[in-house]
Amino acid sequence: MYAGSSSPGDRPEARQDGEPMRPWETLSSTVVLDSPWFRVRRDVCRLPNGLVLDDYYLWEGRDWVAVFALTIEGTVILVRQYRQAIGQTMWELPGGLIDEGEDVVTAGLRELREETGYVAETAAPLGRMAVDPPKATFSNYLLLAQGCYRTGEPTLDRTEAIEMCALPPATVLAWVREGRIWAQSSVACIYRALDHLSLLPAAREGEVAR
């Protein structure tokens, strides 16, 4: 819920079933932080009910790709690295930022090669995720790479220190369910890839929420 400007008389706008939901009107936008990695933007917005929000902050950044890399041996490549925001290491799928002018497949295969030394025989996009729809303007893309094999050593950035392993798909799924893999883009990509490959076990009776 937004905690910005409001007045005691503000009420949610009533809508009839089937009535189109109207977009907000952006009255002005100001960049308040501009770094090489992301920008923070402050918008002044008018809602369909007339309410004006004068301090709605948005996070702008480059799109990201996560890669479910299935090796020729039938294992899935995982990487572990330290994440400063949460103060600990995480097991994740390989991936990274999409450079300007790159498509999803090119970016994903580049990141896979740089982080692990692996290349792929085939690759196909599996869709995308909204990172944080109320606040973030960029997306996480999901990529399935198959027939992966190692051709050399990783070529890491100065800021990167990466550990790597390759596990059977069933073990990777178990790690997700146990909370050992909990980065949202990795979790989504793992489920999407396993479903695409018909490797996702069907929900047992009683597991579906009523």
C-alpha cells in the first residue's frame, strides 16, 4: 500500500465488473539518483479518482536474464556468490544484466560463458517476470539453454567471486522447496524450465490450495 500524500476524504474508486481500469496520469518526473547501475525517479501522479501523489518513487534499471543451463550430462549449472544486500551467499542460476543492443538469448549465453565457462548447443526464451510492478520499471527474462558443455575457464569481473556446481534437476527442485535456492528470478526460471521440459512433478492431491 502506498503511504504518500492523501486526505481524510479519499476513498477507493468504485468500479463495475468489466469496466476498464484507467491508468494513472504522470504530471512530472524527476531523476533524484543516477548511478552506473540504476536510477531512482520521483513521479508526481494523478490517479483516476483525482488524488495526486507527489512523491511516488520508481527504480529504473537494465533488464536481467537468468539461465537454466542443462548440460549434456543432464545436470543443471548453479553458481554461488556473495550478495551484499542480504549479507550472505546465495545459490542461483547463472545470469546478469542485458547489455544495450543485446537480445535475451545473446545476453544469457554471454553471461553463462563468462560466469561458468560453459556454452550451449541451443537456447530458447521462457518468458519474463515483472521484478516489482509497483516500483521497478525493468524485467527479469528467463532462458533455457540445453546441451551445455564447458569450453574454458570463467572470465569474471573484478567484483565477482563465484563457486559453481552441477546437480540433477530433481535435486535443484528439492533445493528450491527447501529454501536453499530463493532468488526470485532463479526460482521462477527453474519452475518454468522444468515445466517446459516436462520434468516438474504433478501436484499431489490435496496440495492445491482450496
